[in-house]
Amino acid sequence: MHGTFRPLVLDALAGHGLRPTPDTPVDLLRAQVNDLYRYEIRQLRSRLIAGDIAKASYAGAVRTLRLRYLLLSLPKDQWRSPAPPC
């Protein structure tokens, strides 16, 4: 283990329905968040193609979605607080 998860990271993960334990690997969590993002961006594109979203609104919808997944822009080594010295 490399320290506890930062509170902002825990909040962001909770927003995606993820509740890690202190032993949950960061790589696993990042992959899960990335999979959720990819699923949602594909759904958004499908809605555009189906005509449910106007082309003029699509870029704004993508920006909004990206804001919900800002955690993906945070390097994995910053997801946890530093472990206290022994």
C-alpha cells in the first residue's frame, strides 16, 4: 500500500459508484473509470448519430462529460496521499 486515497479522489470515485478499500490497486480503479468514460462517450456518439442530440450541442455535451471524468487527467501516482514515514 502507498498511502490512503486522497479525499478528492474518493469523492470523484464515489461519483462513479466506486468505493475502493485502502488495498484497491490504483490501476484497477483507473481502468474502471476509463471504461465508464468510454461507455458514456460511445453512448453520446450513438445519440448524435440517432439524431437525439443536435450536432451543434454535441461538443458541449462532450465537454460536460469530460468534466465529469477529470480524475482521468490526474496522474495515478497522485491518487493517494504519501505514506507517512516509518
